[in-house]
Amino acid sequence: MQSEKMCVVLLFGGMSSEHEVSRVSVGNFVNNIDREKYEVLTVGITKEGRWLYTEATAAQMADGSWEELAGNMACVISPDRADHGMILFTPEGHVEKVHVDVVIPVLHGLWGEDGTVQGLLELAGIPYVGCGVLASAVCMDKAVANALFEANGVPHTRWLAADRWEIESDLEGVCDDVEKKLGWPVFVKPANAGSSVGISKVSSRDELKKAIDLALENDRKVVFEAFVDGQEVECAVIGSDPAVATRPGEILAGAEFYTYDDKYKNGVSQTVIPAHLPEAKLDEVKTYAAMAYTALNCEGLARCDFFVEKGTGRVLINEINTFPGFTSISMYPKLMEHEGLPVPQLIDRLIALALERKEKQHG
């Protein structure tokens, strides 16, 4: 490893339902990070939770074949600050320590984007790209995020939440509340998931019960949100002190709502930047994005998703993604590129922000 280069570890994969998306997202980092500045090490986390150092190509990461490569080595990021890095377990039975300057956790969903890996990196004292422990955890839980949006004056659609025990003890009562307070149609979501996994749009009590079962397959808490007849738009936000938001773009979805397959598999969605909105409304959404990001203590980067209600023009936040999709068709890098920050420079900026935060926090 050349000493003049900064050592950057890219984490990808993970145990969440968004494992495959992460494998594609990391390729954008692998292909665009400046190798003249950074020594890049890639570590994949399997669905079973094994951590493996790998020299796989972006294509091998994307198709999953990286797991079978002969050169892979088991590894861990050490929480011991004296190590300040990674421990490799070689095939010969040796243990090697590798100093790490910064980690980019290209992980989506639970056990990666939810504060768990961020907590490990805080213990290790290693700078990392993206939001800290608190913001990561809060934004992952839609019920907690919704409550904080309300407390901070960020407009949100009407919503309810119920835990598994509450649903199992009084399913009819939960359904009564949803029907009475939210009406039809309603979206049913796992509280802790992403990329539209486990989400249903329902218009009857029978559909509601099936949707609850599906949501409970992904989490023990379910969030119910009133349907908004609105335009879905997304803002990219970067930094902190202050946070800087882009004007929003929009996805023209190929399905009734923007599904997991629509985002990552079937390629029928289209990205429009800026969104088809009046100038004043674009700026209003941008303002709310920075406001929501700051209210939930986000740092580094996040994507803020909104509805602009038809007829009323009301801007309503949907959610914040603290490590948004980073594939070649993902909205976050496209929005930043539209603002004049193409992916290689964006990666530089995100790394710089990670180092700045470490300096502010720990000196």
C-alpha cells in the first residue's frame, strides 16, 4: 500500500433485503473513485453476515459472483482504536492489520444504514461517509421519523403505527383505527425497511390484513400512511453546518407506485431533473429538504423524498434515506451531477466531509 494515498474501505452487500441494490451501488464508487488519491479496499458482507475482503470487479460484485472468488479473506473492522482499521485473516492462518483512513458504508437498509455499522465505526474512531448513529437509526424507523417531522414543523401525511404485539392482540381494532383515521386507500409499510420492500397500497379491509402480514415479514412494527394524490419528487442533500439541498427531481414510475423492481430491475422508470414544478415550488421543496435533514440530525448525505399534492400544492415529506441508492440510474448522484458535482468529485466531497466531522467531534 502506497503511504501517500489515503486508505478507503468500501463496504457493500449486507444482511438486509436491499443487499442486491448495495452490490450495484458500490460499483459506482469502485468505477469512479480517484485511484491516484486513494488506496481502495473492498469488503463485502454476505446475506449471512460474513465479512470478506475481496478484490472483485464491480461486475462481480453486482452479479453476486464475488462471494466465490478464491482470493477472498475473512476480515473484521476492529473496534479497538489502537488498531484504527481492519484485521485480515489470511488463508495461511496469519492475522494482518491494515490501517484505514475512512470507510464508505455503501449499505442500504437494516444492519448497515440504520446506525449499527456507524456505531462500530464510532467505537473504532474511523471516519466514515454519511449520517451518524442517531440520524441513521431515526431515519430508518419511519414511525420515529414521522413523529420528529411533526415535532419540527415539517409537513407530513396523516399516519399511524402499530407493533406486532398490538396487531396480534387486536387486529380488528388496528384495522378500525386505520379505516377511521386514514381512510382509503392507505399505504402499509414495515417501519424499518427501504427501497419499497414490503410496502402495499390497499383499498379494503381484506387487503389491509394481507398487507399487514407482508409488512410484518420485514419488521415487527408497521406504519400506515394516508394516500396522497401527489407528484413524487426527491432532493439530494449534502454536508452540514449548513446542509445544502438540490432542487428536486422526479421519477416517472412504470408502476402504480414506485416499486423495488421499478427502481432497480425493470428499467421502466425515467428520471426528470428538475421536477416538473413551478420555480417557486421547486425552491419550497428544496427548503423543506434542508429543514428535514437538519431536524433529524443528518450529516454527510441523504435523499429527502416528498409529495407535492395535486390541487392544493401542499409539500409533504415522505421519508429520508441516509445512504440512498448510488447506482448509475439512482436519483442522488444524478441530482448532484446536475448541480455540477459529477460522481468522482462527489466522492471526494463526501470523504472530505467525513474527515471534517471526525475533526470537529474528536479533534
